[in-house]
Amino acid sequence: MHRSSYYCRYFVLPCCFFDFFGKYQRRQCKKSQYREYVDFINEVSVACGFHTDEDCLRIPSTKRVCLIGKSRSYEQAEEELAEVKRTDYIRGRQALTDNSAVVTQKEHSGPHHHGDGQEMAKAGCDWGNGFQPREKIETVRNCAALPRDFVDGVVLKVAMALLGLTGEKREEEEEEDKIGKQRIRWNAGGSLSVREVAELLDQSTLQTLKKECGGLQTLLKNNHQVFRGIWQFSQIHI
């Protein structure tokens, strides 16, 4: 968050009680667990150089206190010094977590345990290496951004394959109009497994779908008005 940009702003709704390197260890028994954790997140925000505001959301939840960081507490020219302070703070939190874990491990291991936690202290010491902020514009990968002609082509091909299955019953139903009741016969289509549907498509189409989250199944679900899927059995019906 703080490394994305000096102008980065944030909103957070604290929920699960975790520290940087594991579960959050309580320090003040006079406060509720939730209040103490919100104060801890506020502490992290201040350590990262944010002016932090607190608000309460109008939502049906007991955990509705949110924190907002809208501006920095230092000038942009002081970014290098602020990064050193943040690093020291995070490593300090890691040391507290490691010491707590060592004490707990000794209690469970008995008096013959000789571990000093040095290996744990080494883990995560280079916590910031390789940090890469996500792109400003996230790529939509739910098949919604695919060309309409492409989607229509896949849907039509699958639909025609289901309608063309032999040995399937044609269902009948009665429909009443101005003339009176008349019998309507219609092709109910068949069913195919998702694997069988994939075999109907060429490799270039499959490669395009592979780049999307959920691939072929997502595309078919997006067109649920055409298909009726029993997804737990990987079956698709028209």
C-alpha cells in the first residue's frame, strides 16, 4: 500500500486478527479484542506515514469500524527516511512475533528444547524485496470483455451441437391461444460434459478462453439464458 505511490490513499475494514507474520497477539486485556486490533491497524497506518481517520459504517455487522488514510504525515522528499522507519517498525513486529512463538514452542517442548528462534528471525527479513504494485487498471478476465462475435460463435456452436444430438426425446406441452388449445412439439436438446464441449472447439478458441478466469465454463455461465448447467457434475444442457 505505502509503496504503491506517495499519493496512494487507502480504506480498510479490519476483520480477521492477524499481524504481519501470523496471528495477532493481544497486549491489553482492558480492551476488547476487536478494539485492540483496530488500534493496532491504526498504529500500523501511522507508522507507514499516514494521517489516519476512523469512522463507523452503517452496515449490519459488529465489525464496522473502518480506517482511512487520505494524506501523508511527511513530505515526498522524505520518502527514503520514511521507508527506513517503516522497515524498522515491521521488523520490530516480526521480532515480537518470533519471541512469542519461541516461548510458546518451549512451553510445549519442555526443558530440553534448545531452539533460539534464529531461523524464524531470518525468514521474512527481506520482506520488501520484489514488491510489485498492481496495475492501475485491472484486466477484466471473466469473459465479459471478449468480442461479441467470438462469444456468439461459441454459444451458437455449442447450442447447435446440443440440439443435434440423436436419440433425445422431443418434449411436448400444451399452449392455449385465441383458437384454443394446441399441442406444441419442441426439441429439448441433449447434454454434454464440459470436456465434450471443449472438444467441439478449435485450439485457437480454447487458447483464448484459457486466458480467462474460469475459461469455457465462465463463458457458458454468462449465457445461462441459453444453457442449463449442472456444474457439480460438469454437465451442460440446452
